[in-house]
Amino acid sequence: MHQFPPLASFIELIRLAKQEDLAGGDVTSELTVPEKLVGVGTLYQKVVGVACGLPIVEHVCRLFDERLHVEMIPGFHLEHIEGRFSDHKLTPLLRIRGPMRSLLAAERTLLNFVQRMSGIATLTNRYVRRVENTRARIYDTRKTLPGYRSLDKYAVRAGGGANHRVGLFDMVLVKDNHVAQLDRREWGNQLEALIVLSRQKHPTLPIEIEVIDFAGFERVLAMKGVDIILLDNMDCPTMRRCVEARDSAGQRDRVQLEASGGVTLETVHDIALTGVERISVGALTHSVTALDISLEIEPE
């Protein structure tokens, strides 16, 4: 099981969710549920997929009402459920006991977190399965829901993928918009100077350079200090040509190649067969479909 993000990275999201729902109280539960009634809720995964985000349930419950207690179902262990693929259509995940009103108040918030994270993990797992037995690994991007980055990227790891840079601070990634103002005749020299400057100011940060065609790839491959070359929106024959050129130049151990742009479940296998080591997929987090998970609540 991968390490869950620190509470500080998402506690404000839980507080915001609570405020959104309970700014004026839960008027329906106050009318229909006796104040002292105790209930038990069972969290169920209702479709095939990867359950993810279960550790956040306890944090949500604690913030809504410290009397809510999360417990595992007998015979089930968190490390055997979290981030694990299940092909069953109805899988019990965990239980929550405590005041019925508080259970009902926390229900939507905890489901919003777990359904989204499970959706990301499940989609990532589908991509990962498509590139099995190749050199490629699936990476996420910064196309995350604002405020949810640590949770979104954890869900990618839980699904078997890998994280690209966390933010603008942990990798030097030179894309076309960064060098759009440069004279194309001086592009190569200025880029080489930028790499030298980067190594001086940020010696521990990896350097990745984006290219859009084979000519640009050849120029960047010849530059010292580049760790990753981003092949942006290239077709498979061109990417395969880049891989062959890199390998023929004896640079396979020095420079990794990353495919990016318009990657889908239908195209990812062919992209992996070109020989690239990395495939970045924005859809993992920006186009996620929530996994069908429910909380069935009843009086104890």
C-alpha cells in the first residue's frame, strides 16, 4: 500500500466540504432522525475497479463527529483493499459506527473523496494494464482538480502509475511556450545555455525538454545535461525513429523519452510499442469518472 498524503495537504478540503453542507445544519435529519439514534454504515464498492482513498474516511468522520468510529470488516484488512483491483460487483470495504445524524451528515463528503480517488486509480490501472510487457510506464500530469493534487497523485500511484512533477518547483520542464520568443536560428545555443544555467542554480532537479519534430529531437539529444525529452503529439513512426536514434547514439541510459499529447486507452499500447519509457496521460485526473461506491446506513 502506498503512503497516504499527509493530513495537512487535504484537511482544508474536508473543512470546506463540511461548511458547504452544514452551514445551516442538516434540516432533514433533524426532522426525521432521533438525536440519540446510533447507526452503522457499510461502504460498498459496487462495480469492478480499484478502491482508493479509504484512509481519508477516518479523517472525514473525525472532523464531522469524533464519535464516529471507522472499523474494518472482519476478515478484511486495509492493505489488502486499498489500491487493489476487485473484479467483484459488490465488495464491502469498511464500516462506520456512531450517531445516525452524523453518519448522514458525513456521507456525501466521504463518498465524494473516495469515489473520485477510486475513479482515478481505476482509470490509471486500465492504462497500466495496456502497456504491460513493454518498457513504458504511465505518468500523470499537473491537470489535477485545484486543491486535490496530493490526493489525485496518490490515487495515480495506487492504480499502478507514476507521478510526474508535483508542481513548477521540482523539475525544469522547458515547453514550447517558454522558448516561443527565441529566434529559431539561435534556439539551440540559447537552450544549451539554459541547461548550463539550470545545472548551476538547481543542480538536483531533472531537466526535461519538449520537442515537436525529429529535427528538434536530434538537436536536443546532442545536448549534455538533458534527462528527459518530451515527444509532443508525435505519431508512432516518428517516436519509433526517435527511440532508434537515441539507442543508436548510445544514449539510452542517459536520456529517457516521454510521449505526450492525446493519449487514449485505444492508442496507448501502440505508443508503448515504440519503445518510449514514459507516457504521460492528462486524462487520468482531468477526465476522471467517479467509481460507483455507496454507504448503506441502518440503525444499529
